[in-house]
Amino acid sequence: MAGLGGTIEGVFAIDPAANAIDCDGVWWRWADLARVKQALEAILDEEGLGHGVRLGALLRNKPAHVAALASIVSSARCVVTLNPVIPDDKLANEIRTLALPAIIGSSGDWARPALRQAAADAGVLGIELPDAPQGAVRRIHGLERCASKMVRDAPGIAIEMLTSGTTGAPKRIPLKASLFEKMLNDATIYERDRQGDDRPKLRKGVNFVMIPFAHMGGMWNIMNTLVSGRQAFLIDRFAVEPFVAAMRRHRPRAVSTPPAILRMVLDAQVAKEDLASIVAWRTSTAPLDPDIADLFLERYGIPVLQVYGATEFAGGVAGWTLEDFKLRGRDKRGSVGQLNPGIEGRVLDPETKEVLPRGTEGMLSLRAVHLGNGKDWVETTDRAVLDADGFLWIKGRYDNSIIRGGFKILPDDVVKILEKHPAVREAAVAGLRDARLGEVPVAAYIVKAGAETPDTEELRDFLRKHLSPYQIPERFLAVAELPRTPSMKVSVEGVRALFEAGGVAR
């Protein structure tokens, strides 16, 4: 790759009048993206915010945000991701404490009084991105200049990315610019028509980007779309109807989504012909139930290819190619594929940290040039199996276990059984404090469309057939939607909060 900045500039310049991004039924051209990129850079240059500066971004899956990301990441600046969907008080606290000279965002987010006040308190330059192709990039009234005295630079860092926060408070992980560029370069192994050193060109196909940009998967997906010169369809908040309408318009050959969207598509009984163009459906950000993948393949004839990665590892660690899936998908059912080139893996005993034989479940440990110091093994909290052929299975996590009166409960084991109930579309289990037992499991679940909500005793009777008594949740709660992180993983903290707020079964 001829440098990330050079590649993006080259793509933007090939055919400026050509359509680039479809969002909310409106096409943005490559010229529209380039204009936003240049206008943002002009403001930053005028303020002296050059190489190495950290810039906050209230990221939404919108075209102007794509241009802003392209500008920041490709100009040796650092984007500090801010999740605009979290509550105002938490977001305001982040703005006050992150020591940022400037923050970019949409008009709707800058209209939130708590955010504007926090930016004023922090002396932040506020920059508004346009909502329409012909809109202007402008400074926010009252936040026209950077007045902060606490600015911290981050030379060599492309992104300070929030982890998903599935089991606790999200952490901010710095990703080196060189590593991020390598990650984009390595992605070409999954695409037949790309090489790592390609010259900029516009390619056929529309890439559907439905993972939020505030998550590593969404950031990687949209930047990969840019450097490959492909068009994109953006959706800021997933809903089945606009997704299906876009499928009919663009007829993509592949899509990439969180597993939760598979369940939503199945539950909505989307017509097979609406998905007929898809030859592969990738999932990431959360474990995929192999039964759901099998049902999807049976109903639509579409293979579901899992990808495994993490913010801490700068994205992808393992994945499937379509060719591998056709050859090994049946006998490697439930696997997230093989480790990516250059990544070594092993499985450890979680207590002794001894290396376990291939095919044994334990705690996953990884090593690669771009992980840590490149020499030492990096331990994860994932329960995993790595077989003799190098295929990897992710079984859940060790860090969200529940200790009930001395018995360890792994929530993923309970969720797997609960989701086999014919009325349950999706479920989540969390630990709730208990004065006598320390913790007890509780379960929230979504009822399938058209199904009757089962009562608590029915659920308990069903679970007793498959689980030990101590694994049975103490309480159940039917919900319209499960609380989620920006990457659409279920938030364990959010589930716990439902019950702490007094949620009862219905």
C-alpha cells in the first residue's frame, strides 16, 4: 500500500463525480467526501493542530464522518473515539477528562446541552460535520477556538479506540498507525481482486457497513471500504426494513454484521429472494451460535463466515475464506476459522497457565509481530479450542463467570440452552449480587415474533432438562430489546442494570 494517506487521496481523485456512499436514500459522491475532508483539515491546520494531535470524534455511521476519519487517520493525527449513544452525563465526563483540543460531531449531537457545556468547560474547539452532501463543515458557536491547556499529543498513534465494554467499563486502547495500516493491508487475503500493494482504483460492489464506527469492526470495515475504492451503504442504527430495501437496490455479494442481525433477519422472515445476491455473510464482534448459522444456511443457502478479533489485537485474528468454508465448514462446524497469517495461538489452563494439548478447551493466548512487544505471548480471557489443523473455536469468556455459593457458572453455557427454547429469539445472563450466595444468575430474553411469552416455571422446567440446578437463573425478564454495546454485543452490565432497577418476569 502506497501509504494510507496517498491511497485515500488517490481513490478520491479517480472519478470525483462518481457515487461513493448511499445513506438514508441519498448518494454522496467522492467529491463530497473530499470536500468535507479538505474543509476539516483547513480548520485543523488554521488552529495548528497537526501531526500527532488527538482529536475527539462523536462517531456515527454517516458519510461526513467517513470523510473525517479519512482525514484524521491518513494525516498522522489520532482519532479518539467517543460513543454518541451513551448517556449524556457519562459522555460529558469523558469530554471533560480526555484533554482533547477539538471534537467533531453531527448537528444533533452538538444540540445536546450537556455535551456543549462539557466542551466549553474543557476549552474544546467544536466542529460540526454536515448532514447533507452540500452542507458545510463549521465551527460551533461559542466553541470556535481551542482554549484547553491540558492537550496531550499521541505521535504515531492512529486511533484511541474504546473496547466493547461487554462485561464492564470500556477501556481505551491506543493503536499504532503502522499497525492499523498493516491490518488494512492484511485484509486483502479475503478478497480475490486485491493485493496489498495495489494502486488506487474504483472497484465494483457496494459494501454494507452496519457495525458502528465507534467499534473496531466498524472502523476497520469503513476504512477498508475506502482504500479498496468500493461504494458503501451506511446504516446508523440497524432496522430490518431499510436493510432489506438496500439489499434490493444494491444486490451485494457479501455483507458483514454482528450475529444479532442474523437473528433479526430470521425472526422477521425476510424473503429468500431479497438476499439472493449474497454468496457469503460474515459475522464478527460476538460469538455466533452454530445452530443459527445452520438455520441461516438452510433457509437462505448463504454460508455464515465467522471472524474473530478484538480491539486490543487491532482487529482480525482468525477467519474463514469462502473456499475454506466449502471444503471444511461441515467438519469444523462452529469454528471462527483459521488464525490469520503471522499469528500464533495456544490454549492455556486458566489456573496453572500450562499449555494444553491441541483440541483441549482453555484460555486463548496469542503471539504476533503486531501484538504487545511481538515476542511475548498475550493472554486473552476467551475460552477457546485450537485443533491440530489450526482451526479456532471461541466458547465464551472467563471474565464474566458467576460464583453462586461456591459453584462457578459460565453465562454462555446457560444462554446456549435458553436460546434453544422454541419461544426465545435471543437471551443474556448476568450475575446479580445476593447476600446469601454471593451472586445468582438472572436472564433476560427476547420472545420470537408470533410466539407467546413463556412463564418462569416453563423456562425453569426447560432448563432443568439440560443444566445443573445451580445454573438455573433466579429470575427471568422478557424484553423488547436487550441492552447492547456499540458493536451490538449484549451488555452484561446493561442486563444486570435491568434487574437492579426492579425488572420482573412477565
